[in-house]
Amino acid sequence: MKRLHTFLLCLAATACLAAPASAGESAPSAITKGETCPYKISTKHFDIEFSVPPAIGKVYGALCEKAYSKFSDVFQVAEDDVVWEGKCKIYLFKKQDEFAKFAAANHGPGAAMSGGYALPTKQDPTIVLFLRGQDHVKLQQVVIHEMTHVFLQLFKKEIQVPTWLHEGFAQLFEFQHHPGDSRLTTSKNTIKRMVSSGNCRPLKDFWVSPFPATDFPSYAQAWSLLNFMTQTKDLRKKTGQFVLALKDKAPEQKGFIHIETEADLMKLFKKAAEDDFKVQAGIFKDVFGFSAEELEARWKRYVLATQ
């Protein structure tokens, strides 16, 4: 079943350094008066419009293509694979009022009131953000975070993957882009403390539970799990395969389920969670050759030994 999601901006993002324009990238140029932004650049996979100064804005072509390459490496994206149709459109506004005016006109009042958003549609996906103060670095950080959501949502099959994969990968790519982020040190300390004290959430619960942007321990656990999986030689290539297999076999819920009482509803939620974990655990074992429980044990040993 095709599902469309809007991801609101999470300001917990990493810093990154400005990169030079990539080969083949068009130079920023003014567009006609009255258009969305005064400048526009295009690359192989992205159309980027911006009202931030050209010297700042022009680095985003290279930044986006570099991030795309990192995604492609993990998920083994072939040169002729189509992640999305057309180009991913990114709008970067210098001022919040510019952002709000565009968002309201194009995507409604809810979008205008957000801190930024992404629309992961298969045809021309869109990311819309604005510069906060003069923090050009943070704007670059959040582009990577939101692009990760778009990529995971759209590649191969438009199925929403579990929260731990969405947010874990978003942070993984952010931290790889800027390993000096102070949140990385905090995440390492947090997860080591949780594992040492036995307070981390078991995978049978964690893999099937969404968590809000304010739940830092869950973000730390999601990042740590995927960091372990992608940094371990015999697991790295299979991590992307696991996500794609999960998307390929994601079950669709059909028919109407009659709910009479709150107890019936809670039973349904519990059964859905149990079934969801069985699906993930079964696919994991098919791809990796060992159980989710073994992954949990190996991950904990890794955390205690390295973080």
C-alpha cells in the first residue's frame, strides 16, 4: 500500500564543513523575479533553490550529491537505479517569513508553522528548510537528516520503515559527515551507561516502537545499533540488504477490524507489535544468518568494548 508521510524537522543535527562544487554541477544563477528563490543550482539528482547568499548556497549541490553517494554505498544503489522520479527539490530560505509564505502557499498552514519539512513523494520529492539566525552549518546538517528520510521512504518501494531505522540512519549519516558533533560523544556515553546498567530497551520492544524527537536515549540506541552494524565488516553490506528485504516483504493490512472496547484495542496493538517484531526478526535471520537476539548480544559486547 502506498503511504505518504511528512517528516517535520528535527533540529538535533550535526555540523558539516562547506564543500566545493562537484564536477558537472551548474553554477548558481539568478532566476526570474517573482520565483521562489533568487538563486538556483542543479546537479544530477537535485534541483536546489535558495535565498541564502550564493557563496553559502552553492555548496549544497556538492553536499547533496556526497550524501546521495553515501546512501548508495550502504544500500548498494546501482547507477541506473531510480530512487525518485525527476529530481529531489530542495528549498533553502534565508528568513523564516520567506519559508512560511512559501510553505503556506504550496503545502498548507500546517507546513508554514513547522520548523521545516520533507515531502517524500516518488515524483519530485521536496525538502523545505530555513536558516536559523546565521547558523549556516546547522542548515547543512538538517538537509542530510531530512534527505535520509526521503531516501529510506522512496528507494525500491514506498513503504514506511520502522522508526529505529529512520532515525538511526539519519543520525548515522549526520555523524559520519561531522564526527566532531558533540551529540556523538553524548550518544556514546549515554548508550554505554544504558547497556552497563541493563536499561536499554530490548529489541523485541525497540524495533516496533515509534519514539518522539525528545527521546534522546532511543535516538542514541538507534544510532548505536546501526553504527555497529555498518562498522562491522561481516555485517556492513548486509545492513542495506536487510532494509530492502524488509521493505520488499512489508505486509499490507487489509480489511476492517471491529473494535468494541479499549481492551480489544490494546490486545490489537500488542498483537500488531508482536507480529511486527516476528517479521523483522525473521527477515533479519534470513539476511544475516543469525537471530535478532544474537545481534543484541553482539551489539552490547561491542558497546562495552568500544564506546
